[in-house]
Amino acid sequence: NFVGFSLFLLFLALLHRYRQQSTSGRLVGLIVLATVVILSHTLTTISLFIAVLFYLLFNWRLVLIKKLIVIGTVAIGLSAFWLLPFIYNLQYSSPAVTAARNDYLFLLFPFNWLDFLAGRMFSLEWLAALAFFVGLLGFVLLLKKKQYLWPVYFLVTLFILPSQYLINFFPNWPLHYYRFFVFLYLILLACGSYGLAVFLAFLSQKKLWQVGGYTVLGLIIIYSLFHYNLSSGDGQINTLYTRLDDPYHFQLVDYPGIVTAEKVVDYLVSSSNVGRIFVEEPISDQGDLGSVHYFKTVLPLQGKEVIDGLYIEGAIQSPLSTVTIGALSNTFIWGDGSVYADPAFRLQDRDALLRRLAFLRVDTIVARSNKFKTALAGSSLVQRTNTINEYEFYQLAEIKPLVYPASFRPGIFFNESGDLLYRDLVKIWYKFPALLDYPVVKANNDLMSVDLSEIHRFGYVLVSAPSLTVQQLDRLASFTLPVIWLNGPKDITLPSELVSRIFFIDDFYNYPRATGVTKIVDQISKLSQQLNWPTGDMKKIEVLNWSEQKISYQGSGATIINIGYYPYWQATDQRMSVYQTTPASQILVWPPDDQQEVTLIYQPTLEKRVGQGLSIATVILMISYLFYRSYTKKRKVI
């Protein structure tokens, strides 16, 4: 986001120069900058779009608008290789819409200047007061010179964020809106630097103040370079000056807890664990290690598997892992906290929560807080294996294997414009222990398009829809399966062959959903007992190959592959479907009855290939255009 903001400023500066004098070089530069901004961060892109709109308001020219449309179109084409898969696969992400008003930094705005002056934003009161003074001065001077862009952009953004208007526009996007603070603060400081420059220039005109003004500025620079970091526990001096000789590693050596953390990573990398690793990550890691995602980022780069991986905030499994033991530890609960907020989940006993981690194939737990260590010490499910300073390592027994058979015949879920999205169904299934062993997959097609031969293998159908057409009801009747309709209208006229097979659950969405869940548990358990799906008949599964690009195993029947679902995992046999399944957004594969060996490979899907094709075509068109412009210019010279 910080890198994107730098490009954001460069784009606006180059746009202003392009408005003054348009050249092909500047046009290409704007296209390249816009493309890289799109690839850098979603919120940076949104902020740039808003800023360009404000720029047009104060520099209205029809020619410029046409050029900006061309720049935006070409930039989207160049970034299509990433942008199209990103938009398409948002449905497989975990939405983590975090309101700006919930961030403690937002106490600064609007008009809470007492906190501002008290140094909430800065560590020193006098620095906060200086920032407030020069920022206000900068705004006044810019407005006085009729340079309205930055003051207006800052103020409008400031009032948009607390009201959560943007969040209402994008309710299902997995975005952290508090990251807009980067733009708010840096624009404030940019305006403040202008005010500071004018203030120092004013002082320099007075002979008595000239030496004093530059002396104060020099002291600020010296203080910033040599300020001793009192939070450092190892006695190192962590300053900008001491980091200059090692610019490529300053982010690691600059934090007091990094030395111990590296020892922990080395130990985990050398261990012989076969499952995933879960490390307790309190909010204090932001200051001690530079990020609350330190271990989730470093361990996968060293070849060790964690639940979140490098996706961290994107995968649906990510919030499930942190909330699982959030009540037992000081783990930082970020993003989507709806599972943790439900008392039906949070108040479950310790071993029930630890079994969730075993279900997610976690076999190594690293505890750091006394609260978490005390909880683990009283459990028979874990055994302590090592200690490194404040880090204690525990082994979790009886984890779910990488590939295992479905305990009961799966159900299939259809969303026909209903309120309940599949990712919400995943969270509900994960919250309640009674549902863990009853897999429900997400249909790969809608009711009218799904293959009947595929449907007949399932045990029952779940439907989320406010209403269904006559054609859809007839289609449901043709499935000859029990149907559970979530929040469906009971007064609807049903086909006669469907009446005895349909069950309505009309209070499923009511918080805390315990009543609706109890009903669905009872109904599914009854259906499962009638479906003749004994676990003992399932053949033994043998994993043949497991890598980041390929998974193969020997076995038959409905099988769950215990990794996070993503549509790039595809079966080599076209007769076999790959599904997203509960309770933790894993993969369910159901091979034909005559197939004993199953192979999945990780490869791009259609939208990825289309995006790549668009990007390549855009590059070719850009190069052709530049050659054409160069050729026509040479002809004019001749």
C-alpha cells in the first residue's frame, strides 16, 4: 500500500505535466503507472480513481477526459492477467471488511483534536502539535492560492470513511478499509510539509530567526537519525542511521523480537512435523516483529505449511484458524470475526476448540502467552516438545490426514439469489461440532444447468432462495432427493412428487442461528441414517503424490482433500468433478466408480487464460501504436 501510494503521487504529478504538454512518452508513463497501481493494492487503485475525479473537477477538459479513458482502458488490459482472476475468485475469498471507525487511530478524526494534540498519532506531544500547526497552515495557504485539489480530497475522504459509505458499496469485498489511513496521513503530512516550508521561509527572512529556524530543523533531523529505540530489549540501537549500512535487511534486524523469532523458525524448519503449524501471534508482534503475520509469511517461504500461507487474509480458512483458539490465547483476531463473536462457538470447551485445529491438519502449536500455555498444559490432546525463551512447542495428536473419506453421503448446496452465501455456510458448519462430519459441497452449476447424473450421487439438496420458479421447482422434483430449503416460503405451490421430500427451515438466518442449526442438524442426521452410507465400506486411501502442483491418491468414493479449495485445482479425468466443501472450505472429489487412482493438478482456469490473452494483446497493440507514431513522425520530417 505504501509502494502504491508513491506510484499514486507520481501518476498525479505526471498527469499534471501531461495536461500542460502532451507527449507520447508521458502517455506511456501514465499507462505504466496506472497498471502498476492496479497491481499493487486494491485500495490504492480506488484512491487513485477518486483522486483523478477530483483532479478533473478542477481541471475540466474534454480532451483530457478522453485521454484518461484511454489510459484506464489500456491499464486494465495490461493488468487483465491478474485483474480478471482476482475479480472472478473473490467468491472464494473470506470477506474481511474492517470499518475505519473501528480503528483506534480514527479517534483523531473528525474534530477530536485533543487526542491529536496529546500525541495519539505521534510519540511526542510537541511533534503532534507541530504537525497540527503546519498541516493547518498548509491547507490555508493552498486554499489561499486556489490550489484546492489536496485539501478538498483530504476532507472529502475524511468524511467518507467514518460514515462507511464505501463499505456499503462493496459489502462482500475482502477489503480492510482502514488502510485508507495511509492516504489520509501522508496527504496531511504532504500539506503540512508545504506549510512547514513556508513557515521556515518566513523565519529565514528575519535575521534574528534565521539561525534559530535552521537550527530547529537540524535538531529534528539529528534526533530522527540517532533516536534510541527504548522498546528494544536486546540493547541494540535501532535508528535510521544504524540501518543505512544494511538497507536490504533493516526490516528484520530492526525489531526487538526478531532474533528469538528466527530461532523459532529455524527449529520449526528442521522439525519432522507432517501437518500444519499454528503459531500464537498477539497484536504485540506488530511492534516486536514488524507484523502480526510474521510467522504466517516466513514459514511457507521455508517450505513449512501453515493454515493461512502466503494468502494470509484471503483464504476462507484464514479466519477460522485464528478464531479457533482466540478464546484460549492472545492470538490477534483480525478480519472476519463473525465466528468468534458467536457465543455458540466461543464458549465451547478447550478440547473441542483444539480438535478444530486437528481437523485442519495442524500438528504443531507454538504458544507464547501464559494464558495459552496454561490452557494447553491441562489438555490431554497435546504434548509439550520444546521451549525457546517465551515460545513453547506442543504436538497435537490425531490430526486429520491429507486425504480422507467422507464419513456420510455429502449434500449439495445451491444458491439461487438467496441471502446465505456458501462461504457463510462454511462458517456455520465449522462453528458447530455436530456438523463437522456432514460434508456439503457447493454446486458448480445452478439448478437448471446441473447434470442429473451428477446430482443422483448426493444424499440431499440444500437451497438458499427467497423463491423459485415453476421450472426450478420441477427441476428440484426431478432430482428425487430430499430437499432442505433455507428460509423458503411455505405457502408456495409444490410439485406433488416434491411435497413429501422437502423440509423448510425458516429461522436459519436469525442470530445466533442456534435454532435453525439445531433443526438442520436433526434433519441431516436423520437423512444420513437412511442413506446407507457406512464408513466401514470405504476403501483405504493411499497418497501417491503431494506437491504444490499435483496431488494424486489411490482410493474410491467421495473423498476430502484437506487443503483450502481453489478453482485452479482440477482433475485430470474430465468425468470427475472437484467441489468446494464444508466444514472448512476444503476440496471434495468424487471419482467414477471404476476409477481407483485420482490425480489433481494446479493449473489456470479459463478466466486466467482470457486475462493473459488480453494482457498480451494489449502489449502488442501498445508496441504497434508506438512504432506507428514513430514512423509517421519520421515521414513528416522527410
